[in-house]
Amino acid sequence: MTVDESWMQQALEEARQGRGLTSPNPCVGAVIVKDGAMLSRGWHQRAGGPHAEVEAIRAAERLLGAGCTEGATIFITLEPCSTHGRTPPCVQALMAGKFARVVWGVDDPNPAHAGSAAAVLEAAGISVARHVLEQECREVIAPFAKFITTGLPWVIAKAGMSLDGRITRPTGEGPWITSEAARADAMQLRVMTDAIIVGAGTVRADDPALTLRGDRIPEGKTQPWRVVLTRSGDLPTAAKVFTDDQRERTLVFRDQSFAAVLRDLAGRGVVTVLIEGGGKVLAEAFSAGLVDEAVVYIAPLVSGTGLPVVDGALWRGGSVDMECTDVKRTGPDVRLELRRKAER
């Protein structure tokens, strides 16, 4: 690993702290280095707030005073913005900070200013290096890149199933296929998303709350939209999603295609959605080619009966190829992370 890659790796660690917090903006991290030592680091924490570059500059100035970034290098996971949005262009802050060098991982996919920063910075006498750990940086902004270029959110499908692909146990054995450890891990997926989608059958059978729970909820994280898909409109009015303190964060879509629902959510600034069930919703989303990522928990048991993870009666088209990006144990279960090959 080169020196630039080593520093960019630390910027990536910063960027990942913003998962689920920055929509409709991307997750971005920055690290400032001078004379071989880190001055400061920063990450974009919320839409409308300072971008990662500005967070890092302010952190350095708090420690070392104004002018401390002159002659320094800043490593940024994403090309700095060069147009005025909710905040001023970051290239202005970099020029004001008199940086000697700006290094970023991936060019901005936003067509409004993609690829423009290099010319602006170089005209100001600042050296530019691009595409350092580009693939890793691209993966961090994948949800934003899809959102900004297609007008659709990034879709994560979550499922817990038995070895024979069932999401329910035989009658009388209780509701849980996966372990408590796997369910706690899955709860953290909600933190990364802006909306959680379930079908009407899940609401009727399980009455899920679909709320953020646990001890690892970042400060400032908004309750994701709770989205219920229904064909008939036959929904229990006493369900938690309609009666609890978060009921204003519940949306119902009746007899709409999955793609139409995604377009509506994107219009609300939703960048990432999580499908939590059931088999009908998963079948429609997968067969329509709208799932970008999947997290699957496989329990060491054979159910022999119960509902399938994907409802084959609703499947349309051919198979969907996925690439496994991570495998690990979560309690007694196996956790798989997968992405559509076309998206990598």
C-alpha cells in the first residue's frame, strides 16, 4: 500500500461513519496531512451541515490555529464540490486554506459538477491527484451514485432463513428462524437506511414496529420511513406502524409497482431502502432487477415447511446473479453480504 493509499484508507474510515445520516448527500471522509503527520480528520455528518473537507479544516484550526493548513495535503474520499448547494463549494475552502495538494478517491457522479474540481484547483496552483483507492471509495458512495444518476434509491434486501430457504418455522415452534445475535445485527441495518419496506402480510402476521432500537443508534439519526405495500388495502388499523409515536413516519402504497414506490421515495430524499419482508416483496424486487445488495442470515436448521424466502408464484424473468462480498458467523448463524454483479 502506498503512502497516499494509507491516508485514503483513514479517510474511508471517516466516511463510513456517515452511513444512514447524510441523505440525500453522500458519505464522505477527509484527512489532512502535513510533513508526514496527520493534522486532523473529518466526515460529513448531515445534509446541510459542513462537508468533510470543512469539518477537517475546522478541526485543524481549533487545534493549531488559523493558517495551519498552508502547504498541507488533504485526502478526500470524493471529489470536492465546485458548485454552490446547501453549503458553499468546498474548492473555495481548499483554496482559502492554501493547501499544496488535494487527493481524492472517486470523481463525483453528480453531473452538476462531476470532474470540475481538478481544473479549478489546478488553476489556483494546487496539485491534484485522483482515483486513489477508487474502488473502495466508489463502494462507499454507491447508494448516492445510483440515486443521483437514476433517480432511484439503493435497495438492500434483508432475509433470515433456514437451510432449506424458509423464513418461518413449522406451526407451534415460535416465530424466529435466526438467533438473537443475528437479529441484533440485522437491527443495525436500519441505521444505514432511510426507509424500511414490508408487505401487508408481514404487518398482519407479525405487527412489526420497524423502529430503531439498540444501543448503537447514532445521535441525530431520523427514524426511517416505514413503508407498507398492499394490493387490497386490507390493513389492521391497530398495527404498531399506525398507532405508535412514529406513526407519522409510516407510508402506505396500494397497488403500485415496486419501481413506482422507489421513485416516490426518492422524491422524498430517500437514498437507501431496506426490504424486511416478506417473500412477495422480495420476489417483486429481485425479479424486477431492483435489488442492489442483500444481507442474508442462514440458520443451521431445516424447517421442512413454512413460507419461502422468495414467493416463486410472483417471480418474473430469469435468475439474478449476486456476488458474495463478505461471509461471517453471527452467533450460530452465517451472515452473507452480496451485491448484484452489474453494480460492481
